[in-house]
Amino acid sequence: MSRTTVWEVSGQRLSGTDTRPADTPRATIVALHGGGYSAGYWDHPLDPAASLLTLGSALGYRVIAIDRPGYGASHGLVRDSVRADRQTEIVLELVDMLRADGGTGAAVFLIGHSMGAVLTLHMAAAAPAGAIAGLDISGLPFVFDEALADKQQLASLDFLPDNSREFRRALFYGPDGTFDADMIAAEERLIHPIPAAEIIDAVECPVSTPLLAPKITVPVRITRAESDVSSGGGREGLESCGALFSSSPRVELAWQRASGHNISLHHVARAYHLRAIAFFDEALGRA
């Protein structure tokens, strides 16, 4: 069962999609989208069988894809209100609310993409013991091309200018044939103005990740798409990033073939989501 939901959190309204399995959930997955998209990123618009929401609920998970602060019902939050530390406070409070309601199953996992991956790391590093059981991140800008963004300019804007279809195609997608030819048009329903200040945290990710990663004490899975031109580093960057999680009991590194940055909107989306869910299954088994 899937429904659009709005939560009152820390004086803000957060919207999202709450998808529940037929029976008591094994656990809950909180999904955090990237910059310029919405919660719908996790719900493949052209292939329902590839949707994280569909797959997760079919496999016994409650999946909550939220519109991050500054998106959806909280559109209008800008500047300091959308920096990673403030987003962390808001979304961790939502996680606390969910756990208190008793409908999350055995644990809460995080899956984050791009800016959502940045937020996932901040949350996992700040969360009290037991609040988060594991995380899966993709598109983390651990190696960031500063030519893509200027911090001074970002600090002076509320929202970034809209990106063209051609820009999104070049930056976020792999070669022709790795995604549906109609996707660039179909994703129009998923895109959202980008609060400019949150991109400062993407620019700072190469500095913040080495500080955050050693604080994370739960299993971590990191995926890098082979045709990702939005966040650089290649295989070497993936391995360097993974080595930072010195306190995690397990770090799994994945090189995702046949995909660009937006893995969940490519043909391999179903495979990627199944692997993330399997990783969470294994974390439950370990617990």
C-alpha cells in the first residue's frame, strides 16, 4: 500500500511517499533523493518493476521516500535552512518519530543518492546508537569538480537556475541504451528547483567525508556508476572513499555497470535496488 504523506517535523512540513508491505514490515528504508529531484526519483516513472518502493514493499520492507527539506511540502526553505546540518536535524527527528510509532519493523536503514548521499552520511554520523542500522549511498560527490559550482555564488542565491534537458542528459545519464529513450521527458514530473545553498555541501564533500566517515559504526554500501560524470574519482575514488569508514563493521563497494549518475532511472535500477535490499537483509541477519 502506497500513500502520499505529510509529516510535521521540527516546525516544518515534510512530504513523501510511504509504501508498506502487506504484513508487519521486516524493517524500514528511508530514501533520500538528490539535488533537483523529488521523492519520485525512487519510483521509476516508466518501469514500476524497477521502483525501490515496489520492490521494497514486495520484499517485506516499509519504504519511505521523502522530499528532503527544501523540496515538496517544505519548498521555500533556502540558505542555512537547507544546509546539511539543518537537514540532518529535521530528518533525524522524522526517523525518531517513525521509530516511536512502532511501525518500522526491526530497524531503520537509509538509502541516499547524490545530495541525498551527503545527507545520509551526516545523519549516520550524528545519529544516536541504534537509530540507524545501515546505509546505502550512490552518487556521493566525494571527488567534486569545483568548476561545476562556485561557493560564493551559491551562497548568494535562493535557487539555482533551471537546467535544460540537454544538460541533465549529459550530466546525469549514461550512454544511449542504458536508459529508456523517453526518460528525459518522463523525469520532468520528478524535477524540482534546487535550493542553491545545499550544493555548498556537495562542494565541501571531499573535506567533510573524511571527518564524517570514521564516526559511522553501521554497515555501509557505496555504489559508483561507471559513466558518472557528475561525481568523479572512478574506481580509485570509490576505494579511497570506502577506506575512510574505519569504524564500520562492513563496507561494501560496488561498481555499477551500464549506468550514469541517476542509477535509479536507468535500466539497471531494479538490479541496483535489489542489491541494496539484499545488503539490508544481511545487516538484519548480522544483528
